[in-house]
Amino acid sequence: MPITRTDLEAALPDMASTMRVIGLEHPVEVVRDGWGIPHIRAASVHDAFFAQGFVTAQDRLWHMDYDRHRALGRWSEFAGRLGLGEDRLMRAFGVERAAKADLAVSSDDAQAMLEAYSDGVNAFIGTTRSLPVEYKLLDVSPEPWQPWHCLAVYKVRNMLMGTYQVKLWRARLAAKLGAERAKLLFRRYPHGGLVSVPPGETYGAAGQQGLASLSAAVAELPAEDGGSNAWVVAGPRTASGLPLVAGDSHRALDTPNVYYQVHINCPAFRCSGYALPGVPGMPHFSHTEYVAWGMTHGVADYQDLYIERFRTEDGRLEYAHRDDWLPAEVTREVLSVRDGEPETLPVVRTRHGPIIAGDPERGQGIAFSHTGTQSGTAWPNTLYELLLAKSADEAEEALREWTEPVNNFVYADVHGDFGYRYRGRIPVRSMANAWTPVPGWTGAHEWRGRIPFDEMPSARNPQPGYVVTCNNAPANAAYPHYINTNFAPDWRARRVTARIEEIPFGTATPDHMASIHADRESIPARILVERLSTLDPKDPDARAGRDILRDWDCRIDRASVAATVYGAARAYLFGEVVEAVFGEMATEGAAYAAPIYADAVRSAARGEEGGLADGRSWDTAIESALANGVRELRSRLGTDSREWTWGTIHRTRPRHPLSRVFPECAELLDPPGLATHGDADTPLAGAYALTDGFTATAMSVNRYIHDPADWRNSRWIVPLGASGHPGSPHYADQAERWADVETIPQLWDWNDILAAAEMRQTLMP
């Protein structure tokens, strides 16, 4: 075996000795609490960011380097040929170029922050006597960290959350089924779906704008194939009289976990929250001395695809634009491959962006146009300015330069103000761009600026006394700008809203917020269970399933047998809906079918038979799904249905990135899996891929509660731990509490931090 448990322990950094490092202006105190979370006390802004870089590298240097290699299209240098597919895409995207462009246009303060952070990372690399065990496995050493690397690793964690993949899918679907049939499948957000603002309102009717041009776009296609919750509750609704902010971010469970808990204290600001390793500041789920904030993914459309026409003239590759032929930019990227021969990748760019599908040499390709890589933007300014915000007004103003991903941002301050702001850059363009790739040569689909910041959806102190955002639509159909054609079903938003409204007015506390984190009641499950009251199945397995579900409370609890029966039946119902809609393309269409399935369930709730194949009713579909689900569970889990608990099959499976590369080391690198509650439709998230049993694939990768009335009441948790070292006791020490939907104190007062200190270290100039 390449490594042993002894190697894991030998890789742990020194976190107790006084360290002398080049680059500091003054001594810095670092206190790690009993969960290994660092609390930094510095005498200047420069030293605060320097120390953040240093301590993050202590805990997460490998994590940072993993993201850096992925961002720069160099993952195959570590992973071998397994990484080539991702590397080809990231090289084409041009993340390095985009990150350097962002740095160049950022403010002096933001650039100084990035430089100080990078100096701190390099100070750790230059002084440590031990490196993370992954470097021993790979027999490599870390390269110096540069300021633009901070921006590149942020981009790689977020740029694939856009819309280009679904547009490619729609184009494939239309090419296969024909434009007229495909148009019926391109759905908007349902008119009865909840929106974020104004709170409590529904979306309303919206036309299918842009679909008329779909047929023309499909004709030009190349022949080749190509979750989160957050809410804020107003002061009058709380026991303290000041607002509360809470939520959780839903993503895949990375190892180490994607977010890093940290607390920074310096004369200019204090902030406690979640950072992305490799990136200074805490832009997403954090609080300063004055303002708290949380966010969810905004599900905005800020990535377009352009079909380009190419020709070769006098040995030069050109592309058509309006009445001209313009020279394409052609570069050649060399991808180094661990234990393999390097690969040369030609990258072609047009005015719209890099070609990511098709073959320019054969005359056509699809260009990727994206606000985060098209030109430099000063979004790092937000990283810095948000830390200095002393009010809700200043927090909102700090968001002005944010680029991507577009987020739903909720906030509250110590003065009693609370609100919501949609943040990020969304281009203004033809509605045809919304659905599929569009012709790039006509000039009819160019970006015409962006939605002005002051016209983005927002609300300050709305009358209902709360804002809820769960990836549902940010505004109703009357909103004048195009944001996207679809959003997440509003099931989670309805449950969170209902839970807030159940709390007696003027009594809400952090404990109430924690109970909302734990909410696992499924609205679509209740819709289907209600139909069981009139169902009289002929099949004995279907009857057995009905009897288990009939009195169920519709909570997706890991100890529940009924939740397992529902989950198994839901998989078959989902498959039937997808098959009815997509036919021969059902297998790949499943990844894009959640809104279509949600619409079908709404049809069932209205007593309609929509979403099913001709001749099929919901009663027959439910009976068939129950019978098949029960038979599958009996085959997998045995004949005693009392043993069919949801937690038996619905478990996490955290995988270290190198487990696939070194499978013989997986036992040392991978944290243990745990039984979890929830599914994709419950506030307590536990989504799963139907192709992978019921293994939890997307879940809460953090949970937080911020209390501006007394920051000492704030709570937080991550699904693994603060450390990225497999040999550390803090690699996964928060996991069981996370699975139990518990939180740990988010320490704020320095005396409390010292009292809870597990380790103390001084960094000296």
C-alpha cells in the first residue's frame, strides 16, 4: 500500500509552536477550539488575510491544490487519464485567463487582500515540516500560490452550476423529437409556485416566449452530439426583537467538505462564517459584528450557447458574424497526464467565447458565453467590502460587483433591518437564448448589457416579516427582465414558510430555526398518500405497500419504513413519467426531469391524469409503482418489512478525490458513511440519484443560524470537519452531529474562545 496510517499522522501540521514567518506586520494569535475551527486575532487587515491564508493552508492545502488543478485543467497531472475529460473542458473555458482578468480590474483593497492571503499560503508552504499525505501518494510538491489562483478556485466550484448543460440537452431533445414536440416539454415555472419576493406570492401566468424560434435554431445545430434553503425572520416575530438568519447550502458531499469554518478578528472587522478554501473572506453564510447573511443558488441563466459557422481561408480559421468573416482565436493547450503521454488540445474562441462542442474544422461548433469568463469583472471587491459592512445598506452595496453564481442573498443587521437581494450578473438578450443554442452569425442574439443592479429582485423589511428562498423563482411573472425559464419546485419553500408562520408571533428563537433545519415532511409524498385513501390494489405487494403508507406522517425519517416504501415507489413513478415524456431519450432525460415530475404530481393533486402515457391513470401508476417498489425492497433488504428503514439504504458515501486513483487507499482516505433523513423535496435535504440506489448525493453541506441580538447564540455545522487531513481527529468529527441534525456553538466572544481552546499558536513576523 502506498501509504499507511502512520503516514496520515506524520502529515499533520504543527499547530501549537510559535512560528516565525516572512510577510507579517505584527504577531497574530490563532486559537483552535474543540472542533479544530481556527479563530484568528490580528492587529491589521493585512495580517488578518495573511493569517487566513496560513491557517487555511494548514488545514486544507491539498483541498486548495485539488481545486487549483481542476480549475486550470491540470487534474490529469494528479488523476491520470481519469481527469482528461474535465481538463479538456476547463482548458476550453479559459479559467486562468478569466481569473487574471478579474484580478486586473479589482480594487486596490481587493488586490491587497488577495496578495496577503496568498503570501500567507506560501508562508505555510515555506515553513511546514510536513505536507498533506496526498503529496506523498502522488510524489509531488505544492507549487507557490498566486493571487489569481484564489479567483480560479472559486470559479471551478461554481461555474458548472449554470445553464449551458440544459441548453445542450434541449437542443439534443429537439433534434431527436422535432421542434414542435420538444416545445411542449420546455416548461416555465408553474403559475402557482411560490416566489421569494414579495413573500408569500405565487409566480402567475407567463407566456412561452422565444419558443417560436426553436425550429430555426435546431436546424442549425451541428450533427455531433455534444439546492439550498435560506430564510430571515423579522425582529417583531422573534423573542429578542431583532431578526434571525438561518439556512443551509445543498451540494454534493465533497471530501473534505466544500466549506471551511473560520473566525477573523482585526481592528477593521470581525467576521465568523464559511470560507471556500483558497479564497479570502466569507461571502456566503457568515456574520460580522453588525450584519448576518445567508444565500441560496439563484438558478439564473447567465450562460449562453452560440452556434458558429466556420471556414478555413488561406490556412486561417474564420467564423461568420453578420456580413463578415472574422479570424478565430486558435491556441494549443498541452495537457500533462500522470503516468501517460501528454495530450495536445486545440482551443478555438470566437467573440462569443470558447468552442465546447462540434468541430470548427468541419464547419460548425458551439461557443460558450458566460458572465464569469467573458471579460474581467470586479467581483473580488465584494469579498472585501462585505466584511466591512456595518448595516443592511452597506451589505447590499457591497454586492454590487458580484458576478457569479447569481445568488438569493438574505440578510439582517443589528439595527433591526432585514431583507433580500438577488445578486450577480445576468445579461440582457433575446428570449430565444433562453432555450437552446442560437445562431451566432446573425447578430440577432448578442448580449445588450446586463440587468442593472438596482433592478434586480429585492425586498427590505417586507410586511409579512420574513423572506424564504429555496431555489424557487426570485420574483413573479410580472418581473420585467428574463432571469430563467425554470426553477426548483417550491415544495421546500412551502414547508419553510409554513414552519415560520406556525411560530407564535414574537417568540421565534434560534431553536425554532434549528427545528426548521430538521423539517423532513414531504409535500409530494402527502399528495400521493392522500390518493391511497381510495386505492384498492389487486396486487398483494401493492396492498402491502399501501397498508404501510396509509397512516404515514409523510416525514422522510431515517428510522421510517414508510419513507423507504415511498422512496422505492417514487423511483418507479418518476421513471414512468420520464418514459412517457422523453421516450427513447428517457435515460439521459432523467437528469433534467425534476420540474416535469413535479408538474405531474401537481396534476395528481388536482385529480388530473397529466404526465402519464396515454391510457394510464394515476391510480394504476401508483399501484404498479407500489408493487414494484415492495418487490425491490424485499429483494434487497429481506422479507421482514420492519427492517426496511430509510437509513438502511439512504446513506452518505463520502469519497476522497484520490480514492478512484488509489483504490487500495480508500479505507484510509474516505470518511465513514452515515444514515441520513430527507430527500430532494424536503427542507432537510437528502437527494439521491436513481442510478445509485438511494445513496445520498446532494445534501446540506452546512447549516447555520445567526442571531444579531447576541452573536454568542449563533450555531453552525458541516457534514465532515474543519480539517482536510485524513489523519486528523477533526477530519469528520462533526459528521454524526450533522447526521443527527444538531449544531455546534459558533464561538464569538474571545473569552469563550480561549476557554474552549484545544490548541493555541502565535505567528510572529
